[in-house]
Amino acid sequence: MKNGSIIRLLCILLACALIFSACGKDEPETAKTPETTKTEETAKTSDTTDTSEITETPEIKVTETVTAPVEEKLSFFTAAVKDADRMVQEAIEQYNAGDYSHLAEPVKYNVLWLGYTHVTYGDLDFRMTDSDRMYIQAVALNYEKSLESITDHNLDITVDLHFIDDETPLTMYYGYDWLYMAQETAQPMIDKYNESGEFDTVLTTIQTAGDENYSRNEGKEGFSINYAILGLCTAGMNSDMGYSTFDLQLPAEGTFPLEDPEIPSLYATSLAVHEWMHQLEYMGTLLGIEYPNTHAYMGPEEFPGYQEYINGENDYDFFEFYKLVLTGKLPYNDGDSVKYVGMYPKMWPLIKRNVFKLGRFTIKSSEGKGYLSGREEEPRLFLSDEPCVWNIKYTDNGRFVFTPVEMPDKLIDLGNAWDIEDNSISLWIYTGYVDAQSWRIIDNSDGSYSIQTPYDSGRLLTVRGEQGALLCSEGANGVQKWDIEPVR
């Protein structure tokens, strides 16, 4: 299979997997809606959604919560929404006006890049040579400097490259003979290098090409069948940190050593940029605008409104297309007029992974009945004497997501996205069902808050004894009012 076809097919499959990954919940078979019938299929794709092997975050001890005066508490979440909405509105206005005014200061964007030099799958054994190491260093520099140049230095990128020499297993993509570096496999190294939480995205790279890898694996079961995939886009703007992985491959003749780092001239640079650009596609949802899929270079047959770009004819490996997207100058024809779409300058501040993160909080019953908590070993939410620390992040449209600090892969989730009385609320992985995993924070004007579904019913997160957390109408039996306190 050609490299371009592999990338296109994989990302289409993965997009489907993300859309339909609300999986594995125990609900009656006959009660499932069309939205939830996809869940059993994706429950099997443990390669991309199973998080059981992720190294747990060290225990967090809550030493002190800060009790703010009522008048400050009343304005905190409102102020956060106001500030976030201002940034979003400014980006929308700039997009609508076709305004390319340069940012007053560039957005600092930090990339953690992990080069895995020794990867295996069964008897297959792939390793980087000294030349591969030199090549990936050039690719990382080319990625950093060419993106800064393309974006007119509205982005200030810092790449921190580390080589991982430990033998590390690859994962096979469910249902296909494709191998890749799974995020859960990389997570211990991500945690090691991201202890300070400074990185906005992670890129991981392996190497399966080259004469040495060929001679080492020729004749082994699966060789020339289990191809390493070129790219895998597994996290978008809704995640605290993006993640993409790809195969290094070999440099095209005459492109290496690198001549000018500000010109995207290496094959693997195009792979890195391509996979990273998938992480920006959330802009369309966040801003409610037309934003191009990273594969829109395929043209109108698959992406109506976009013209076709030919690999190698217009620019190096679709880079003419990439440049137009990253500068907001890609023409899109909606049938009535042509609009130039892609990343406008005021969108760049919105790609910072913590841009809408409000901090760490405890969520305590206003009646003193305990803290809202969850455990890794079971999904349900309950009341506990021991405080659980939550990251609260604003998304959009007045909504927030709640993630336990000790379980960063989990969100407060409405079971099967059913807006029905007494439906279960628990911790679950990101599913793509935004309405089921985002919540409104309602100010009760007495120092307490309620956590409300964005669905039309307006039901509230309610904890009722041993039943745990349920979605109930206002005034239902159980705890519905919470003191949400910042943790120092």
C-alpha cells in the first residue's frame, strides 16, 4: 500500500473510532439508540482506547483548599467563561473579516518529541541506525523552524527531542496489519519528561525502513505483512495534550543533509506536520466555522468545496496545501462564494493545551456529606470522606469538563449519552460525545454550585447514597449542591 493511501485510510478509520468510542457500558441491549450501537465495536479496539496500562499519577495529597468569599466565588466561573469566550469571539471575528493581522506576541508552543530507537512486535525487531538518529534530529529542526516561518512567526515552537533506547513493543491496529507506538505504551516516558506539564503535544517516531532492518527481519513471520503505519492521530483539542506518531522512513534522495531549516524539505517533516495538523481540526467545532480536513487536498470528490492538490507537483509532499491551511489562505467554495479558510493568527492562542484549564478543585457536598470522588478500578462516582482533586477545563458554549487529576484519561460522563431521569454518571475515557462529557456550572447564588447537563432537560448531577451519581431533575432526592473549592 502506498504511503499516502495508508495515511488517508488510517486517519479516516481513526476518526470513525473516535466518533464511536463511547464503549463498554452495561446497558440493556434493547434500549440502545443508533448513537450507542457503535460502542461494542469500539470496545474491541483496545489498541487505541484501552488505558489500563497507563502509569498512574503519583498520589496527590490535598493539604489545603482555599475558601474564597462568596462574592469572589460567584464570579470565578463566570469570569473564566467570559475570558475564554472573548478569545473565541476575537478569532471568529478575524476569520469572518479575512483579517491576517500579526499577533502582538507569538504563541509559545512546546513539543515533546520521543524517538524510539528499538521497537519490536513478536519476532520482528526494528532499530534506528546512527544515520537515522542524525536524520530525526534534522527533521525535528526542520519541523520547528519551517512551521515558525510558514506561520509568519505567530508561533514560537520549541522542540525537545529525546531518544528512547529501551526495547519497546509496538501495537497492532485492531483489524489491520499495521503497527504503531500506542500512546499508553509511550505514557511512562511522556510522564517522565513532562513532569512540569510544559508540553502542548507529543510526537513519537519509530524506524522500520532501511537495509539493516530488512536484513534483520527478512524471513520472520509477519515481515512485509505487518507494515508500520506512517501516522496515527489520536488526540485533538479536547485533550490536555495532543499525541501523534509516525514511521521515520528514509530521506528522499538529495534532501538530506538539511540545507535550510526554514524550508520544509524533508519527507519525515511532512509526516510530522501532517499528523500534527489533524490536532488542529477541532477549530471547526470550537469556533463553528468551516475548517479544512487535513486530507482536503484530495479534492472535491471526497471534500466538496476544496480543489485537488497533487503530491510533488505543486510543492514538496503537499506542502503547498499545508502552508495555505496554516496561514488561513486555503480557498473553499461553498457554491455561492469563495472563503479563505484555515488557521488565522488569533486561532493560535487557542491551540495551547491548557488555555482553558481553570486549575485544580475539590467538589464537596454543600451539606457536608463528603467529596465527589471516583476510583480507577470502578467507573461510578460516589461521595467520599477523602477529597478527590479535579482538573476543571472550559470547552465552549458555557461548558466545562471535569477530569480527576489522578486519572487524566477519564472524564465525568453521562452513560450512553442518554438524557433520562436517573441515568448513571461515571468516569469514562474521551468518547467524542461532547454533550455527554461536558457540563454547565450553575451558580446557586448562595456560595454553592450545581453541575448541569447541557441537554435540554437541564437535569443535574446528583449523588444518591449507594446508587452513586445519577442524572436527576432539580429537587430530586440526593446531593445536588456543591462547594467547588480551588486547591492550593
